[in-house]
Amino acid sequence: MSNKEQHKLEHPMDDLLRMDRIPHIWCPGCGLGSDVAAFADGLKKAEVNFDKVAVVSGIGCTGRVAGYIKLDSYHTTHGRAIPFATGIKLANRDLTVFVFSGDGDLFAIGGNHLIHAARRNLDINVICVNNFIYGMTGGQNAPTTPLGAYSSTAPFGNYEAPFNLVGITAAAGANYVARWTTVQARRLSQSIATAAKKKGFCFIEVVSPCATVFARKNKGGTGLDLMKEFRNRTVIDHKADPTQIPLTMDDEIVCGEFVNREDPTFWENVQNGIKDQVEKNADWEKIQSEKNKRLYKKTLKYEGSRDIG
Amino acid sequence: MKQWERPFGRSKPETVKGEVKIVEDRCKGCGFCVEYCPCDVLELSDKFNKKGYHPPYAEKLEECTACKLCEMICPDFAIFVIEKEEEID
Amino acid sequence: MIKKSKLRGEFFMQGDIACAEGAIAAGCRFFGGYPITPASEIAERMAYRLPLVDGAFIQYEDEIASMAGIIGASWAGAKPMTATSGPGISLMNENIGLGMMMETPCVVINVQRGSPSTGLPTSWGQADMMQARWGSHGDYGSISLSPNSPQEFFDLTIVAFNYAEKYRLPVFVVTDAVVGHMTEKVVIPPVEELDIIDRKYTNKKPADYRPYDPDDDLIPPFAKAGDGYRYHSTGLTHDERGYPVMSEECQRRCAKRLVDKIKKNADDIIITEEHDIEDADVVVVSYGISSRTVIPAMEKAKEKGVKVGFLRLVTVWPFPEKRIRELSKKVKGFVVAELNLGQVVLEVERCAAKHAETKLVGHPGGGMHKMDDIVNAILEVANE
């Protein structure tokens, strides 16, 4: 193809990408670009109004996603993407808010925020890209690094049992919990479309290859080799109990949509709670003024406080 | 596949064909598209792009069914597919 | 929803409640907080008021989430507030830095208590003043207001919201547990008489809009999420488009403007209250609750023949350097009375260095200054 024709090529996802920042910073063989492509595809499938979508991410390789997506996007501090997204959603309930961040960002430093947001069933959608390591800072141990795997802060093999991300989130009370790998691009995209339309806390874990640090430190080959390994070990089972399917170095990766319920969201509970109060307090200003006038008159009995200044 | 009936009087079923477009200078030679194309349309070429990687090319373009899996799985937004309908006879 | 949301009239009100009412009067419709003595009453009042006026109240799981939450709410267009005490501000500092860098309007209330660390939870102090200026890492400008009565707590919360909206940064209202828990007469005027400022929204089209392109007053116009502008905002050093750029030139433009924005507008921001300054020999500088306790001491010193003036810092930051420098050429010295072991006195000392003496009447907190200590300090400076 000639150079002139190359220049005119417009990728169908270019309208959702910040073209002045492509090519992105992710390594060759990294699954993040595919995850962003699946995200863009999922949003198109869901037919949401793109002007009313906000994307929040934390710090890390996945945290850079916000900088490449052409929607209202925010790149916040490490671990605090979820409360930030909560603030956006509660201040403007018409927005569809996505949190796109990594396993370390959401479950290590941000672990507390995640379980509380899931408990409250706040109406945000969280996509957690799990690459089993802290990629951006050079390959340190993550709470999802499998037992025995090597990382730069576990030079003799990881001696900590990892978290099971879908298990925690399901136990905390999320409305929708799913796990996919980067290989299953279409199912991931469909899951994202479902989450965008679904109320309540929606969580999707994406098992993604990290070519430069995780694969290299664990003799995994290239990004493509990791993808092939994921593909070979993946089993799809929507009926699996999410608390019983941890991720290890050798066992099967169980993927699927494990939880899909319709529990009421935080805001619905608020509206429910204040139903009676709104009626009772319709004349609120008048009630308060009367109450306070009576209180003020009472306290005038007690003199002796000097009027200072 | 052997067919016993001619679907709606046509000689073969209507299929969608795809034309693969590759934005060569974005490619980082990861090989995802080559590996995961269900019809084995793509291969890595020998030429170099601006960054020194080998971009893919459509070796068996006639096999492409425009499933667009390459478009979704490419991490660099470097490949996409345009559908073209086959002529009905 | 309850239509008339703002109180009006004369009330016998606790300081914390007055602060919450001030926020509602200023238009605050989002509160994210965490309980801490002595600021819990603010959260409690907001929990009662906000859902009934179609606002959002959420008790977050910690102060860090509270600060992140109010920054998010601000970007969605709300006027948010959080309230905490010293230990909470220590936790919030990283996200305060994020608020400064992303230039997000919001209000942070610090009802100081005995410090450091857990300190005296049910007692008071004024030892977080430097933290209000320099708490987060890096260079940035900061605005802090210091009320000394529940009425002022109400008024200054509204002023804090106005400053936050005008200058696009987190503004602190730093008071102490005495003012927070004191109950006094508060007059709430009708809403029409209040001066409320809203943030400057952009009138450019989405294609031309640059989120960090400042106007002549060094403040960029705002665009909230959901309006179709599709901008990017980040805590990394960024250029006018909001995109991160790792260069010295970008750092110079980005970080320097955060400091300049407050420095150059300092004259419009600073509020002080002065009494008897014109022919004073000694000027007593104070803020917060200690500004009420110095008054009997000043009267006693006046009886002994000293000409004492009084300078009360209503805005502690930006510090009124110009005024102190001016006064230092006319007076013999300054007496700074504060409930800490020397924080704002360092600024007074720095500004008055060449010309006048500065004496600290410090106190570690948990009680009030003794009148004699202040009187003796005034006499000492006067007799130099």
C-alpha cells in the first residue's frame, strides 16, 4: 500500500481514541491495547451516549488507559480511582462511570475502597486488568502474583498466596462479577456492554499478558506465548462459585459471568429511606425557624456570658 | 462441505467477505492477529515498518469472512476489516 | 424535594452546625466524610440536610476516599465539601495535592484538636496551621480561612466556597474544637443577600477547548463531565491539553502557575481585622479562638499604659506579608498568641525580621492562654 493511502486509513475505533496520543506507551505483546479495543467495542455495542461516559483510572500501566480514550477521562492517584468515580456518579447520576485500573491499584492500595463500593452497590463499572505484577514500576510483587512466581521483590519466588479477585468482589456484594482473558475479546466486549447497561456495582476481571516483566521473569516467552497459555488453560463455566476459582501458575483459568443479580443500588436505597421524610418535612423551613426561636427564648434566662470583642 | 440443496436457487450460500486494511506504522509485530485469525488469512511479512517491526499482510485474503477478530484483538489499533458482499449469481 | 432549603433567621447554633448551614447556603450539594471528633457534627448535619435537598451524602470508608470523592464530585459539577480534623488531613494530603494539580474547586474543613497523632481528641489546639499550607508534597499555592465564632464559621464557609470556585483549588477552613463545639447566636440572612460565586465555565466549543489553558487571571475556565467536552485531566505534570508531558518546560508552566495563581491574587484574597493599629507600639497577632482570649489581656496592657494594636488573621494563608512588613517599620514589635509551639509566628518573624521584634506566646493545646502570659509578653516587647 502506498504511503499516501496509508495516511488516509481510518481505524473504526479512531473516534473513541485520542489520536494525538497514539501510538501508546504499552509494550509490544501487552494485552492492554486489546482490552481498550474491547472496551471501545463494548461501549459501541451498548449504544450509550458517549458524551455521558466518564472513565477514571489509577496509577500503573492500566492507569494510562484514561489518557488514550476520548471520553471525559481522569487519571487520579494510586488506588483512589473508585472513590473518585463514586464522587462523579453521585454528583451527576446521569453519567455512566467506568473505572479502568490494574490489580495492584484496585486490590492492594485500593482494596478497602473496592470492597466498600461493592458493599454499598454503588452504580459504577470496574474493569480490573490483572497482569499478576506491578508492571509500570518494574515488576514488583502484586497481590495477585501466583504462589511461587518470580518478581523483582520476590527473587526467590513469591511466598504469599494471591487474592482471588472475583471471589472477593462477589462476597462483598457486587451486582455483576465476571472474569475473562484478553484472548476472549468478543466475550469481554459483550460483558462490558452488559455492565454499562446494568445498575449496581459491576466488576470485570481481565486476565492480560505482561510481556516485558511477568513473562520475562517467569520464563513465559513473549506476550503471544502468554496469550496462548491463557487460551489453553481457559475453561468457561458461568455456574462456578467465584470464591472457589483462584488463579495459579498451572491450574485452569475459569472464566465466565459468575454473578448477575439485581440488588438495589446505593442511590435507590437513599431514595427509599427518605420517602417519608420528604413529606413530613415539606414545611421544613417553617418548622426549624419555630423550633429555634423557642430554644433561643429559653436560653436568654442564663445571663453572665460576656460579650467578648 | 457437500450440499444437498441449492439455497434459494443460488449456487452457493451468501457469504460476507472482508478486505483487510493494515495501518503498518502502528504495528508492533506482536503476532496476535496472525495467531487468532480463525481463517488463517494473515502472515507476518518480511518487510520492516518505520519502527523496525514486521507488520502482517493478508496472504489468503479470499478466506477472510470479516469476523473482525483481528480488529478487536490488535493492541495497537493497526488492523481493521471492511466488509464487502459477494456478488450473487 | 423540599423546595426552600436554606434556613433564615436568628439561631442559637453550634459552630459545626453553622458550618454545615453555611455550606448549604453556598450551594454545597455533595458531602463525603468520615467521622472524627470534633468534626463529626458537620457530617451528621449534612447527612440530615443533603438527601432532603436532592444532594448526595456519603460516609466514606476513610478520609482518603473522602478527599478523592469530593474531587470527583467537583469534576461532575457539584460544589463539594469534607470535614475532618488533624489526623484526617494527614491522610488526605496526597489527594489534596491531586486537587491542587487538577485545579479542582472544593472545601476542606479542619476542626483542629490536640496534636500530634491521636493527641487530645476531645480538646483543642491550633497546631495544624503549617500543615494547611504545606501539607501535600510539592509547590502549590494555598488558601486557609480561620473563623473565631460560630457566626464567622457560617460566613467563612461561604467565603471558602467562593474562593474555591473563583481560584479553582481546595480551600481550607481551619478552626479549632472550641469554635466547632461552641454554641452562640448565628444570624442567617436570606439567600438573596448572600454573595455566592460560581466557577467560570468555558464558552468554547469542544473541539477548541483546552482544559488547562489559563485566562489572564491565571485561572483556566472549567468544563464538567457529561457536557460533551471529552477532556482529559491528570495528576501528572500536564500541558494545556491536559495530557502528561515529562519535560522541564512543562513543569515550569504547570507547577509555577499553581503558585502564581494565589501569589498574584493575594491582595484580593487576604482578609484581616485590625483594631487600634494606627499608633500602636506593640501589635498582637492572632487567629481562631485565641483571638478572642487575647482581648482581655490587651485591655489590661492598655491600662498599664502600653499602646497595643490588634491584627486578626481571618485568612491565615496567603499570609499578609505586605501588611506585616509595613507595620514592622512603625511598631516596636509583634506578639503572636497561638495555641501551638510556634507556627504562624515563623511567618511573622520572617516578615518583620529586619525592623521589629517578634515574641511568641505559645501553648501546646488542651487549654487556653493565661492572661498574665500574654500581658507579660506585651510589656516585654513594649519595654525593649
